[in-house]
Amino acid sequence: MKNKPDDQSPETVQPEKILRGIGVSAGIAIGPAFVIDQHGVPVPEYSLLASQIDKEMKRFQTAVVKTQKQLGQLRVKAESLPEGANEEIGLLLEAYKGMVSSSRLLRGVEAMIMNERLNAEAAVQRQINIIAAGFAAMKDEYLAARAGDVREVGSRLIRNLLQQKYNPFEHAPPSSIFLAEEITPADTALMDPARVAGFAAVLGGAEGHAAIMARALGIPALLGVTALISGVSSGELVVIDGNEGLIILRPSAETLAHYRAEAAKEVREIKKLKGLRAVPAITMDGTAIRVEANLELPRDVEAALETGATGVGLLRTEFNFMNRPDLPSEDEQFEILRDLVKKMEGRPLTVRTLDVGGEKIASALGETVGESINPALGLRAIRLGLREPKLLDTQLSAIVRASAYGPVRILIPMVSSVDQMRQVRERLVQIEKRLQKRGIKLPHVLPPIGAMIEIPGAALSADALSKVCDFFAIGSNDLTQYTLAIDRGDDRVANLYNPYHPAVLRLIEFTIAAAWRANIPVSLCGELAGNPRATALLLGLGLREFSIAPSRLPKIKQIIRSLSMAQAVSFAQSVLQQNDEATINALLDQGAGNIQSPLLMRKRR
């Protein structure tokens, strides 16, 4: 397969093609495309017991609903295509949706599950083979071609049914650019940074978890790229411009030269920022700021410490539960955390307990979590932990054991009440007693426990929560989502997601003020913390702890060192006086544009 346009004969060279999407992670990436086949996977076949039939029917129906939702998202994306293509693809997708509504396909699968006691995946495979064979035997070419459509829908159903370990990236060449219809959080957890230069997908929004993972890994990425998969083949050269939200397929020599120069410029800037590694984050007038790292995966800890992080402000533990059919044991979780604590060499590690639900559901927890009408508002995070105490206790036990090897804090996600924090504290005391009876090595005192402030109700009751918490961590991503009633992973409403909305800023201000009054630490670990536009504003609101994706940490440290607190406070007050989003954004743009000017900054001597 040819990787470079230079290698192709004049007859086979295709013209450069530029597609636009949402730039969710900045940077330039150049490399061979690796198109991910998300449909062609092995199909297991097995017999069911009579007692398993109802459960299997429910599992199949859940997959049908998920498939219908995916097709609906693709139909919305198709509306942005040029006229003609829009209509053609739209009609095809409507036909697909018809196949997963009331159709021969569904009725046939349900009959096989009920009468033949066949598992759902195998039933789907058999039924699509029967229907496709019937279409293929027809003399009419148009009808015969519909066999491919049936297989496409059936493959999608099978992919949604399968909840087993599957790594579509393992055979990718080094420095590939992954292209897919959808990149899930579980997919990003499987990505090997040595093999991925960047990625792009048809579906997804700027604040979804896949986008957050890309920024955490420092991988240039685009989401919401219409007509992506149909326009490129694996091996063709691709450029991703995460800064401008562009992907260039088969770039011309001139385009390639331009982006190689831009990439070289980025490398020089990164090297320059690396010089700040050992320099403290202190403002111009002497205020010390803690700049810590967010970790998606334990393997990223070395990279985080290389950037000069003073600790880990947020370790997401969902990685333990992704891409596996079973739940991790206490010992397994403990060993991972203990090794991580040792690598921190005395720097603090904040471990967030499990937060699954919505887009982050782990296959091993499928039956426990179940289906919610609105997963983002359903059984997830600490709600799930208190509902399934064994799940929470296992994780808390592992964290407490790891804290015997270095400083650890426990962060509880999606807290909405004082009672939830009290229940967790009570469980911790009981866990300590059980571990003592087992003769397990323990810390002298239990780790500090804090609440994630990401629900408006938690922010508004921050004064009360501060009495039962040792620290706060503001999660600006979900706080924005819940305050504005915006699904942050939905590209159709991405333009309405605004962390600088006056209501969001006031909730952040209220939370920080409550923490100051209670004399407990407060950090901000959402995407807002790593955005240079927000640094002066957050400092002015009283924030003294930032938790950031490692790739963004040096830039934020550079800005902090160029600011004076007096100027930051003045700037924050001017922003909070505004009621209009457009005016606030204009002020932030002006501030960001004047990073090196006397308006907000002055040269450090």
C-alpha cells in the first residue's frame, strides 16, 4: 500500500481533499491513515439456558436502541453535506433505521433467541446471512445491492452487542493517524502513544471524554468530521491540524511543506517550555501556585512529572474497568496504585473513585449500571458506589492500602449532598478496621477525602459540604454541562457549551470562596484549568491549585509566572460584572491577546 503521494503513478494520484471538523486537541500531526474497521469482528455462538432467554432478549433490545441512536446521530451529521450527497446519504440512513425498527431482521433475531435459544450476536449473524442471501439472489441489480446494507446494519448491531476486550489499534503502523466513525473513551484507553500521531472521527464533541483523553495525551485530534471514512483509505498520507479543525487527505507537496514547517515550529515551542520544568509557578508578586497533572492512565505519570507537575490533582480510575469482562480485584487495584505512589516520590496523588455512566460505561459493569433514560443524570459515580457498596469498598480499600506508601487523597465524584460524604467517611472507618484485622500495612492516618464539585447543587451548598470535606476539586466540565443543560459530548449543541457563562463563573466563585472560608484547599481539574484564556480569571477568583493535562501544564505555568495577582483580581472582577456571554468572551480574548502586554502582564525580571 502506498503511503506517500510521490510513490503513486500519475494515473492513481487523487487530488488533495480538505475536511473540516471540531479541533478538540491542538497540534499538527502528519502520518499514514489507519482506518478502523468497527464492524468486522468475530461473532461468538453459544446456546442459552431457558432461564437466560429473557435477559438475552433485553440485551438485544438495548443494542437495538443504541444502534438507532447512532444512526440518528449520523443522519444529523449528514445534513451538513452538500445538497445531493445530503439527500442520498440521508435516504440510506433512514433505510438503515427502518431495519432496526420493526423489521424482518429484528423479528427473525428475536425468534431465534426465543425458539432456538441462540445468543443474540449469533442470531443477528444468521438472520443477516439469510436476508442478504435472498437479496443477492434477485436479478434486479439495485435490490441485489441491498444485501450490503443489511450486512452493514447487522454488523453495527453485533458491535453494540459485544462487550469483550477488543483492540482495533494493535496492528497499526507507528505514528499512524487513526480514522473512525466514533472514538469511544474505551478506545482511547487502548491507544499506544508510540503508535498514534493523531486521530479523527465522524461523531463526537469538544468536551466528550474522548476529546479530554486526546488533550491529556497531547495527541492532535478532530471530531465531528462529516464524510471522513468514505474519503480515505488506510496507508494514504494525512495531515491533522488540531489548531484550525482541519484534516487534509492526500496533501499536495506545497501543503505538506507548510505543515511540516508548522510542526517544526511547535517542536521548538515545546522545547522552550520544557525549560520551565524545574521553575516554580510563582506570580510576579510572589504568590505560589500549585500546578498538578490530570492522569487518564498510570503509564502517563512519567510524562506528567517531566513537565514539572507538583503532584497529580486527578487520577481517573475508570481505566481499571475498561475493556475487560470482569471487575478488578482489591489486590489488582492496590498494586497499580502502590506502584504509582512510589513513582510520585513524595508528591501528592489524588485518586478519584470510579465514575462510570453515560459515555464512560465500562463493559464489566454493564449489568450493575443498567440502562438509564438519561445516563448523565442516572446511576453513576458515588451514586453507584453507595448503591453497590462492595464495588466502592473494594476501591477504597485499595486506595487506603496504597496511601501507606506516600501521600494520597481520595476524591469522590458527583457529590450532591452532605449525607453522601458522611456515608463515605463511615465506610472508610469500617474499611480501616477490616484491614487492621487482616494485618495489612496502613498509613498513620486515613487519607484526606474531598468532594468533586460538578453539580450546581453541590456548588450552592459548598459552605455545608466544606464542613465534611478535607478539600474540594471543581470539575468544570460537568459543572458547565449540568448548569447549562448541555450534553458536552453532542456536537449538535457544542456551540451552546460555554464554561465562561456568567452562571458557571458565579458557581466557581462561590465554591472557591466557601473553601477559603473553611480553610480547605480547592483545585480546578476540568478543561478550563488548562485553557490559557482562563488562567488570569481563575487566579483572580482565588484559585491556587490547577490540575491540568500534562501537555498543557508548561504553558499554564508560563502564564502564571507572567501575571501579578493584583492584576488578575482586577481582571476577574471586571469579568464577573458582565452579564452578557459575548462581552465576557471579548474580555477573555483581549486578556489572552495581551499576555505579553502591560494590560495584564509585565516582563519578569
